[in-house]
Amino acid sequence: MTKYLIKKAGILLASLFIISTLTFFLMHAIPGDPFVQDKAIPEEILKALHKHYGLDQPLYVQYAKYLKGLITWELGPSFKYQGRTVNQIISEGFPVSLVLGVEALFLAVCGGITLGAIASMKHQRWQDQMTMVIAVLGISVPSFIMASFMQYVLAMKLDLLPVARWGSFSQTIMPAISLAALPMAFIARLTRSNMVEVLQQDYIQTAKAKGLNSITILFKHVMRNALLPVVTYLGPLTAAVITGSFAIEKIFGIPGIGQWFVMSITNRDYTVIMGTTIFFSVLLLLCIFIVDLLYCLVDPRIKNPGNESF
Amino acid sequence: MSISILDVKNLNVFFRTQRQRLHAVRGIDFKLHAGETLGIVGESGCGKSAMAKALVQLIPRHHADLSGEIWYGEKNLASYSERQMQTVRGKEIGMIFQDPMTSLNPTMRIGKQIVEGYLRHYPEVSPKSAWSYAIDMLHMVGIPNPEERMLDYPHTLSGGMRQRVMIAIALACKPKLILADEPTTALDVTIQAQILDLMKDIQTKTQTSIVLITHDLSVVAKCCDRVLVMYAGKVVESATVDQLFSNPQHPYTQRLLQAIPRLDKCKTDPLIPIEGTPPNLSLPLASCGFCARCPFAMRICKEQSPPLFHLGEEHLSACFKHDPRMAP
Amino acid sequence: MMEEQALFQPLDRASQLLVEESEVVAPISYWKDAWLRLRSNRSAMFGLITLTILLTLAIFAPLFSHHTYYETQLHLKNESPSATFWFGTDELGRDLFTRCWWGARISLFVGITASLIDLIIGVMFGAFAGFVGGRTEEWMMRIADILYTIPYLLVVILLMVVIGPGIFTIILALTLTGWINMARIVRSQILQLKQLDYVKAATALGASRSRILMYHLIPNAMGPIIVTVTLTIPSAIFAEAFLSFLGLGVQAPIASWGTMANDGLSAMRYYPWRLFFPATLISLTMLSFNLLGDGLRDAFDPRLRR
Amino acid sequence: MKWPVCASLSLMLMASSCQNGGPSSYRPTKQELRLNIHSEPPSLDLRKATDVTSVSVIRMCFEGLVSLDENGMAVPAIAERFEHSDDYTTFTFYLRDAKWSDGQPVTAHDFERTWKTMLLPTFPCEFASDLFILKNGEAAKLGRCSVEEVGVQAVDARTLVVKLDHSVPYFFSLTAVHAFFAVPEHIVSAHPDWADNSTEKFVGNGPFQMKEWRHHNFIEVQKNPHYWDQEKVRLERIFLTLIEDESTELTMFENAELDWAGSPMSTLPIDAMASLKKKQEVTTYPMSGVYYYVFNTKEFPFNNIHIRRAFSLCINRKAIIDNITQSEQVPAMAMIPPTIWKEERRYFQDHDLKEARREFDLGLEELNITLSQFPPITLSFNSASAHHKIAQAIQEQWQRTFGIRIRLENKEWKVFLDEMRHYKFQVARMGGIASFKDPTTFLDFYRYLSSSNNNSQWTNPRFTELLEQSEKIFDQQERTALLMEAEKILIDEMPIAPIYFYTGSYMKKPYVKGVYISDMCDVNFKMAYVETK
């Protein structure tokens, strides 16, 4: 197992290296300058700024410096938000996104599986159709439309929830729902599709023949087998959801980390681009790794990665 | 004559699909005595599996209709709700299915799969004693190192072992009746024999009645007391094993027997396959279902459906050749 | 008595064959059967018909409209739906009806093409990785992970600068990472399926690897594949809108459903029709694709055939 | 979860008809103002801040040597009194006994050091060029001389003498701009990160002081007890949310979660304008800024003056204002906004199609091409919905009038700027906001070919001469006459097509009083208060 973990960590580091290299050179390949505004600033001041941030050096030198910083997890200062370091930006924004993401994830997984289970148990009957219409709406009504609409109805017309901002639990409800809608719909459909297949398996008949009631069968026999693709989807989903969403954070004024992924690029805030990308990569690769482990736990037929021989 | 544990009257099963309504089981009557092993034979698609599943209502209700009476002791199972049936399944009637490779949940430990049914019907039993009981069950069905196997997942076991586990599951709640739906079909011959021996052995120990569904007449010969031969959703011949093999009456049974290799017959005797296919079950059948394939077919066979004619105390056959109206 | 005796006359061979023929129902081909089953599935037919109508309107409606998608009439801005403007007008006084169907062309084209490309690449990549296994799989999936994490906007901006804006650039941008989700899901299905005996049986029978993949594995992973495809279509439509929002999408005055919904969002409280029509069309399209997808899966699933 | 989704489609139609504006009965009980400033301030260090958001917070916490009154006249602030030499090159400020919010005195040395630091070649200050009017300012930044030679000197703790590079008659009003504020040197020298967070080190000399700054979430300021004029400050607290979405801001305002929505710290959503104006809740005020299109005068066909004039004359400015921007902007037929020059100046007629066609034909003739040879024109703009809409309207107007093809290119912001900087455009959208209240803030864009804001690459010797001349003239009227002639040349040659002069629109709750907004985009909350119950 230790050997396996070391190997996985090695792969993770190699991937990170490739990602950071690609991102670094990609980011410098696109036109635009971090300091150029609509009100033009004189060339000499621009040069002074570049010198101050080390942008006047050749790219490979900048890259070597960056890698050095990366090793010590010193991600450098933001160019746009002066006086704030990328480390600060991540450590302030991520907890917020994490809380929201976990809430959304909980909603998406519980809601999605429940809806999917109902639909598959009542396959091709009205409950099924109804649930799937809801799921389809969840997929096809984008989160930003839903967010604005909820804001209007729930906050303004009914005055049930605060319009926006971050601080209390009630302020997390609407953003969490908007974030959860799409993954929930997708999980519902995935669950349904798999459960319909699992329900046709012989071992479900065996379970019925034992006299188990349908709830027991559902939870003990169907779920575990039907949720494998859902687990697969959950890895990247978790990474994506806990790192927030640009649109939702903008609409609800949430100080999360999601907006930085877009904002840093439109600002050409190089250090933040690198920092957020690498942070996301680490999260994603970890989530995928965990999912791979989970996968083997859920399905004993797949070789236990700890004992793999190849 | 012993008491009958199961009395099926005019059992009909219809499968509904989007295009048609399949009449899979067409008015079957039979009785099963306590401690008896009843074989049900017939080729694939003749409705024997559907009938077995109908007995415990394992056919999805929104896909199938059921009519007739299934008297299990004093209870008419046909009128039972799903919830009521759940108390019967496993506890009163155990089932063994055809394919042990797919009939066990691949993601659940074997022990758990045995224990869960037992605990369901005997909730007062502690999980710990249920566990040791399951080990006993595995021991009884002849699995070596049962304590270790309890923690294994099905994919680590061979087909024969898995079928033994299936039997253990079926027997776990000491049911009075076991429906074994082609229990040996998916197994190779030596394992088949072991499994059949095991079932016989257990039956003598526990006095369970068994309904053994198979298309394999050798299995019938080995285990059964009495046999129903089914064809196109109907019983065409009902007899004791001896009667059936020594004196088959229905032309279908006769052809069936000719179609299997027998060691006691002359090697030069050719095997005769039954030509043609069974009738389409989605259509109403006014004739004898076998008449298109029957070498002895008569005009009446095309026009009427034959009833069961009594040939002896335990021997019935549905063929017009037994019709007393027929000129000798 | 004579009659009765006649009943018991043996049948001759000829009439026996006749019986046989009348008894046997004409066999139905696989495709015809699937079609029949699809046709009897009411919700799938609803999806199919709606999609046909939407496509027909997308192709023909702009031809018959009295308005063009680009003509601005500032004095007629934000008109509510009326006999002249069936869907009302937008903030520049352009006819929303015409724009919706022009948008349909763009959105459906972008959505369907991007999803098809995602589907093909994703399924091939995922199935191959899952099937081959071992080190190759490990490498393939890591490559997918790396692609997935490279900031997508950077790539899109680069593409726009290098290739220039246009619908094919958008499709390229959308498919660049879009297939990865599909690949992951297909891989997980294949991993599961290849444990099954029929695959081993097919291998034992000497079936080639590609044959096993194409005929044994992929068709059985169809459920999740269809579900994923139905997810990629709307996400492509909205990704395109997001790109437009950043100045990387289709160039005005051409509209797409996504950009129209985006524009209409801020007007939701004041001119709701500007959001309602494009949003409804998107949802309707998605609903239809989903219902049809489910219906198709059921129709082609051999296990559901009875 | 389920019902909002289902309801979204059915209720959407109802949404417009029923509006009740949330709990309208809200009345404040404390001297507290709740505002939204649209985005996280990139920096609250006034030596680095460039954007409206940061500056509006900085102006709450800091004050300059002078401030501007309602008429835009310089009045004493940190400086008790001030005087200038006759040639407007030397200015002397006498500071009052003002204190930083930590109780330390505000000295002339603070101003001297702050300005000199900004001019250090190594100091990252994007607007350092604003200080180039100081003697040796530019030379110091370029490293040609030491910053100590820059023309700012604290004679003693309360006297600041400023020497300029050339005469600047409006220099007093410049010192009201944040570029000429001071930072507390006793703090800054010890704590370089003083302005990064809401620590006690964030010390200012303005009416308010920082209480808490949660990045991307909110900023809270409270009354500064050490402020020299603190008896006049009535507000106890200002709470600033940092929400980017305009619709959210408006919803919060209508839901009584904010007391103010819109300019100058944010904007009102365009789509809401018609309905808000109908309810007469919107206040509009003029701003010193102009929205215009730039032609690339070095490239065919806009190297031809008639083509440029034709394109500019064709634009229907009034229709754009009435239908798209909808905030009572003023059609621009000149370069300098009426806030700077009250005089009515119309160098041409709006939407003069006849003249436009004539000029176009003239242009074709001069270029020696026929209409069919006229190339398709690309109109570039950065992606923002307002620019997008205006561009679409103008595209239509040009296409329809001249029968040519106009392509729109919607560009990502930084890509757009990059292309502008490298002159890779034909026609592009631009906007200019005055950095100080003088016509040269705009005219200087085109002073030289090398001027950094001269995207059109236009140059005219007479224009340059006029601007240079104006620096030596101290008589206001004479100077104005010269600059007006320059403006006329600019508009006659049309390297740019002015479209409209900016305005700001806002809504405030009726109980909010005493907020003063200058036409320079500066908002002053010093005298603000709320009418409590």
C-alpha cells in the first residue's frame, strides 16, 4: 500500500509539473498585459512596473523562479490586488467556496439519488416521467438564470431569504441550490439509468426471493451496484463544486474562490492564474485519486489498487 | 395419500409488452405433496420458469397479470399483496435460480447475503448467532472453510460453490418448499451431480418439498418423484418418474425422451430432434399446441385443445389419442 | 359418428406445413422492432416530434419572417409579443421571433456538433482506456486529467487570437475539454463490464479486441453514455453563451439562444419575454433530447425486449 | 428545490406585472449608510489605486490639501490656506493642525514623502505620470535625477512648497485628486503592508476610518474622531458591500438592504432604466467623461478625413441615448464635456445624413475608389453589454446609410487593449474620464503622435502648437480661446467620433441626505446623514 501511495504521489507531482508548465507558457502566449488599462499609461511607467514584478526577465527565468516559489507553496503577490498574495486569496476564498460546495454537493447527491431512485422504481410510470422532467429542467435551466429567478421570487417577492451576500446560513441557501441543480439533475438521470439496469439483474430477484422488502433491496442491493458511475462523476464534480462558480459568486456577492478562475485570466493576473490553476489541479487529482480508491471499495471485483501486480 | 402442501388451480400468466400480450402460462393445475420432489420439464420458453416465479409473485406486477389460485396450505398466495408475499418468500418458500454467476450480489459478502434473509424473518435472532448459523448452513451445503468464505465476495468462488451458497440462502429460513429454477443448468456435469445429491440429501434431512424446474430429463430421473411435462404454457403430461420414463404417453414426451442420449439404449439408435418451433404465445391457441410438430396429428388436434385424460392414478396426458371417442 | 371419426383422421403432411406457416409470425427485423417500440413510447415520440418541429422552424422560419435578425428599429425596442412581433422585440427593436430561429440554427449546430464530437472522442478514449487497462489506461487517464485542469479560458483566448473568432473556433474550444467527462464515465462502465462472463466468452471465442469493444462493451454502456450526451448538449449551448459574455462567442448581430438568454436575464423583471422565449426553447430542446434519448435506449436495449 | 424550477417558466411572465419593491416601510434608526461598491478595491493604498472603487473608499478615509465645493472651486481642507506665484509654477500650502486617525499630526513631510515615493523609479504606481507636472517629476521616474530634486519641499511641518514643471493654473483643483493625497509616513515606512488589510495600521486623515475589511465581502468604515472637521460629520458608520452584479444590487436596494444603488460607485442595469425612470426614482447628474469611437487614421480608408467625417456625422447619437443608454446623456458634438466648459459647442449636427453622404462621396473620390471597392470595416469593442448594443446600433446606421459592410468584433478586454496599443484596429470604442477638471485632460490625448492615449495616430501641428502655447498663458479667457480652437481642429479632422458625454444615474432612499457628488465622479460622504425616526 505504501508503495502504491508513493507511486500515486509521484504521478500527481509529475502531472502538476506538466500542468504548471503548460499553463505558464499558455498564459504568456496570449496577448494582453496585467497593467494596461483603458487610460493608457506611459511606456516608461509600464516598464518600471514590469521590472518591479520581474516581468522584464526572460520567460524561462520567470518560470524557474515560479517553480521555486511553488515548491515552498509561495505563490507570489497578486498583480491586480496589490498587497494581497495568492496564498491569502486562496486561504480566504477557499473556505467560503468549500462550505457552499459541500452544501451543494450534499443537496446534489442526496437529491439526485433520491430522484433517480424514485424514477427507476417507478420505471416508465408517471413518477418516472415527472422526476425526469424535473431533472431535465435542472440541466437545461442554467444556474445563473435559476439564481436570478430565485433571488427575485424568494428574496424579493416572498422575502424569505436575504438577496445576496455571505455570512449567515440563510444566505447560503439560494447559492447552494443554484450550484446543486445541474449536478443533481445529472446524478438523478445517471442513477435512474443505472438502477433500471441493476433492477433487472438476477441477484435482485434473489434478494426478492429472500423476502426482503423493496426498501431493503433498494439500499442494500441496488444502490451500491448502481452508483458506480455516479462515484466516477463525483470526483471531478467535487473538485469543481468546492472551488465555486463564477456566475453564482457574482450574482450572490460571495467571496469565494470561483470568480478568481475567470477574473485572474481577464485581468492577466499571472500569479493568480498560476496559483488557482495549481490549487484546482491538486484538488482535482486528489478527488480523482480518492474516487479511484472508493471505486475499488464499492466494487470488490475490480482489483484492489493496493495489491495490483502490474 | 399425503397432504398436499401446494395446490395450484387454473394458473394463468400474461406478460404485457408494448405491442402484445403474451399468454405464457395457460391454465395449469397441479398439486404438490409434502416431502415430494416435483419435476417440471419442458423446452425453453414453455412457461415453466414463468410459472415458478408466478407462484411467489416474482413477476413484475406492472408487466404481468396473474390469474388463478395458488393454495399454499390454507393461504391463497394469488390474492396476496406484495407486502404479504414478502413474509412468505424465503421463509415459507425458498428459491434457487439458474445462474449462480449472476444470482449473487457481486458487491456483498457471502455471509451477509445469507444472514440478511434469515434476520429478516427472524428479527429476534441476534446478528451474532445469525452469523454462526450461516456458517453452519455453509457447512451443511458442503463448503470448505465456511468461516473464511463468509467474508468472501461471490466472484472469488467457482460456479458450483456459488450454487451451494444459493442453496444455503434458500434453506436459511427452513422453508417448507423450495422452488429450484434450473439449479444445475449452468454447471458442469460433475458439479451438477454433486448439487443434485446435495439437494436430495438436504431434502431427506429437512423434509422439504421441492419443485425442480429443468429441461434436463436426466435431472428429473435422478431426483424427482413426480413430473409435469409442460409445452406451450400447458401441462401435457403428468406422471410419476417411473411411469414417465417407462411409459411416456404424450407424443411430446415421447419425442423429448427420444431426443436425449441414453446410455442404456443401443448406441446405433439415432437421436431424433423435434422439428419445428413451439407456437407463438401471443396468439390464442384453439388447437393442440404440439400438433404442428406432432407426427400423429389428427384433424381434431387442429381444431380443439385437448384436455388432460386420466390414464392412471397419477398419470395424465393431454392428447386426443387417449380420447375415448377415437376408434380403437 | 362419422363426423367424429373424421376428426380423428391423421393429418397429411401438406396441411401440417400449412398449419406451421400460419402459426409462425413473420419475423421482425431488429431495426423495425426498435422503431416499433420507439413509436409506441409516447414520451419518446413527443421528443422526436418536438425536435423535428424545432429543426424545421430553425431552417424555415427565418425565410418566411417579415423581419431580419439584424434590422434595428430603436423606436420599437422592448415591445411585448404582438401580432407583428410574435415573440416581442429586444432592446434594439429587433424581432425576437426571427432571432430565436436564427439562434436555433447556431445553438443547435453548436450544441449538437460539439456533443457529437465529445461523444465520439470521449467514448473511444474512455472505452479504449478502460478496456486496455494497465499502464496505458493509467497514462491515458492522467492525460485527460491534465487537459481537464489547464485553464480553459486561456486556451479559448489563445484560439480566438490564433484562429480568429467564428463558430468553428467555438466548437473547437468547447470540445477541447468537453469529452473528458464522457471518457471518464465510459471508462468506469467498461471497467465494470469487462468483468462479465460474456466478454470473457467473446474473448475465448477469438473475437478481436475491437469487435469486443464495438459489439459487446460499448452497446452495454449506452445508458450512461446517452445520459451524458444529453448533458453535454445544454452545457455546450451555455458554454457558448458564457464565451459570448467574455467576447469570445459568436459575433453580433448573430445571436444564439445562449446569448439571447444571457441578454434577457437582466431584463427578466422588466421585459420577461426576452428571457422567456430563448430559455423555453432551450429547455424544450433539452427535454426532447432527453426523452428521445431515453426512448432510444429502451428501444435498443435487448434486455427490455419481450 | 423542485418548485422554483417549474415555477421559473410559468412565473416569468407574471414577474413584470407585479412589483411592490419589498418592505418600503424601512426607516433607519442609526446614523448608518449601507452602500454597494460593485467590486473589491484592488488597493486601498492611495499611491497605487487607480480605479473608481478603490478611490471612493480612499476618499472616505483620506483628504487632500484642498477639496472642491459644489461649484468645483478649491476650498481649504488639510491645507488651511494656499497661495500661488503669478506664473502658476510655485504653490504654497499652509497646513492646519490636522491629525491622522491614530492621533499623530499630519505634516507637510507626509505629502512630500508620499509624492516623492510615487516618483521613485522602482515604486509600482500606475498613475505616476499625473505627478509629472511636478518639476523633475518625469526625470525622477525615469531615473535621470534623484527624487530629492523633485519640486516638492516641506519647508517646515506645516508648510509645503510645490514647484511645477510648467505653469498649471488649475493646480489647486488637482490637489483634490487622490494622486496628490498623502499617506502617514510614520506608519508606511514601518509597515509596508499597512493598506492591505483592515488592521489598526490603516490610518487616514479623512472623515472616516477603516473598521473592517473582509476581502470580496464587505468594508465597514466608522467616523474618525481625529478628523479635523469631525463636528460636521454626522454618519457614525458606512457599510459597503462588494457585489458586482448590478441586478443583485438593485434587488437589494428595492428590498431595503441598501440605501443607495447606482452611480458613482456602481451602475444601474440598463434594462431597468425605463421602468425606474417611469417611477421617477432615478437621479441623473452629468459627469466629466466622453464616450467616443476612434478611427485608425494611419490606415485606409480612415486615413481620409472625409470618410472619418462621414462616419461620424452619420451616427444618430440621440437615438442611441434615448433607446440604449437611457440615462439622459448629452449627445457629443464636441470633445470637452459641458461640465468643464459650460459653453454650448456644436461643431456639427447630429445624425446629418445628407452631409454624411456628401462627405462619403467626397472621400471615395479622394481615395479614388467606387462604393463597391470600399472595404468591409471592422468595428472593435470590448465585451460589455452596453458597448455591444451601441456597436450594433451604429453598425446598422452605417450600413444603411452608406451601403457598406461593417463587421463587429467583440473582444476580450485585455486583448482589446493590446490591439489598441498596437494600433491593430480600424474603428474602436473608447471612453475617457477626466482625471482633473481642465480641458487638457482630454486634449492632451492627441497632443503628440507619441502621446500614450493617442490610439488614432492622428497628429496636427497647429493642434500641438495651440496646446503648447496654452501652457504659457495665465489669462483664463485667452487660454480657453486657444484650447477651443484646438478642440475645433480635433473635431473638424475627426480622428475620433464623439458620441455622448457621460452621466451618472443613481437611486437613493429618501432619508439619505447630504451626499455630494462632483462631476469628476467623486462622491463625498463627509456631510451625509440619514433622517432617523
